[in-house]
Amino acid sequence: MNKKILSLLVLFFGVLFVAQAQNDGKIRVKGVVLDEVTRQPIEFANIGILGTVAGVATDMDGRFELVVSERLATYMMRVSAVGYASDEMKLYEARDKGEVQIFLKPMTYGIHEVDVTAESLVLKRLLQNVVNNIGRNYIPRPYNYEGYFEYGVRINDGEKKSKEAIVDIYDSEGYRRSNVEDAFKALNYNFSQVRRSEEMTSATDGLIFFDDIITADIVRNTRNILDLENYRDFKLKSKGKFLYEGDSVQIVTYECLKPSLSNSGTTFVTKYSGEIYVELKNYAVIKNVMRITSSAFNLLGRNLILAGNSPRHEVMATITTNYKKVSSYYFLSGVSMVYTYLDGSDRVKGEMQYQTTKVSVNNTTPIAGRVYFEEVPTDRNFWDRYTIYLEEEE
């Protein structure tokens, strides 16, 4: 049997869409995972079947769909997310009940009073250890990602206009800290499949906005909290520790005191803060949340300088990046971005989500350049059959 594994539809993450889920021999669970306190959706929560590798993950709206064999009916289903206490239930208790609501309780952190200067130095050393171990924890040589990308935008709470794409990414260097120019040249991407909610009617409809996903990979890219030469620009504070999947995780909150393009990756930035989650066993980042406010918005990416004046202003964005470990290395498993801005008198809200579905290290395919405008015809047969899953390389 070929050792490439389709990981029982999804390995650890990815939203599972099944076109025709039958009741004969199958258990179907659909639901949404919510914060018990705020009732807000939890993105990238893992829904796994204990004793197996079967599982899915929630999308940016906290929703999931799981279809497994009837023989697993008595198995336990565990729901977990970074920063929350896990929940478990028998699979048969959740089957075929419409949309199941699952509430996860946020972790509480008992943080004692510490000397602020001493704490800051400890956290700086922690982040230095993260940077020093990037080559050991993350893919250190050329690799390909394949992933599912969705972009949606609505104006003044009107109808959502969306686009889905299958993205192929190539990094000719692998994970290492390099300057902005070298990283830009090394990271390229194109699109093999595209589906739109409506036909293209203008040049803007062909834009993809994928640079913001690439930039959100703070381990691979610079101009973020892991650039320690900008350490004095940040106020660091411990939010505490918790156990996640058996490993101790440290949460570090950060606030940029002097926001700029060089330390945030965003032009016209006025505020910049966030939280970074570091697994202490390997000094690996497993999650990062950035909150950015800026005075202008560029359709081609938040790190590109605008040419001339723009009517787009009052920009607020939250970018969440997640990493997972499969086999030997951690990799970028998912990114979500939610932002709003004013375009003249119109309030625009945008949403992006990306999930990696394939990682290739041993058999790579180079890609030249980046595609900012696409005219890929929609293959409806492909999308009718498409399921998001991770294909693990041998």
C-alpha cells in the first residue's frame, strides 16, 4: 500500500465537507464550538476521536462537520483548543442531532506579582529560544504547501461576496530568519482552482489578497514579535501557562510602543498588540494572535506601501496564525484574518481563512512569482467532489 496517507479524511485539522453523507454505516456530527463565557466561535478547535487519528477542525466561524464509521459509535470524541479546557462526549451522543453546540471553558491563569524588568528579560530569552530553534522545529529546506483559501467581503452589512481557491505555495529556502527581500523572493504561490460567489465584473474581482496569509506566518517571515532587534519597541508580559495536548504552553502578551512597518509588517500602522503561544518543550510557536490598527488599507496586502492617497481608512484587523506538528516538523496549519475599514462612507468587512491540506518536503515543485490577479475558470466538477483533508507525505 502506498505510504501516502489521506489521514482518515482529515488529520488533526481542516473542515470536512462531505457531499453525500449516507446513514448506512456512517455517523455524522455537525456542530459549532463556542467560548463558554463570550459565546463567540472558536476557530481551529480540534475535534478528534480518541484512540484513532480521525478528526476535523473548526473553521473561522467555529463550525465543523465529521463523518466516521458506525463502528466508532462508542468511542469518545474530544474537543480541544489552545487556551481552553477540553471537553469529551461519546460519539453516539452527538450523532444526527442537527447542529450540536459545544462550549469550551477558557483557561484561568494564576499569575503572581513579579518584577516587571526581570519578567521582561525572562520572556525575551524565551523568544530568543524560539528563534534559535526555528531550524530544528520547522521545515529547514525547500518545501511545498497546498491549501484551501477563502476570502469574503461585505459592504455595509450587505450580501457577502466570496471567493474560494486551491493555493500552491513554494518556499525555496525553508524556515529561517532572512531579510524581507530574500523572504519575498523565496516564497511564491499560484492558484490551480477557483470558485466565486458571482461572476467577475471588474479588475478588482480578480484580486486574491493572499500576501496577507503569507505574511501572517511569523515564524517564516520577519517584521513581527520574533524580530528581537526590535525588542525595545515591545512591552512583554506573561499571561501564564497551561497544558495543551500534554505539553506546557507559555502565553506572552505583547504591545508595541512604537508601531512601524519594520516591527509590525503593516504600513500606516498606529496600534499593534497580540499574544504568542510557545510550547516550552521544544520552544515552538503553536499560535499567534495579532491586533492591528492602521490609517490606510491596500488591496494588494498590508505590508505594501500605497501609491498616492487612498479613501480607505480606519482599518482594524485581527490575524490568527496556527501551527501543528506532524512527524518531524511543525508547519503552518491555518490562518484567519478579520478586518474592517471605511471606504469613503462605506464600512467594509473582510474575512480570510487558509488551511494547509498538503505538505511536501521530499518531492517539491518550484513555483515562479506570485499571482495577484487570477482569471482561472471554475471547474464545477472539481468543487463538487472536493474535500478538505491533509495528505501527509511519506
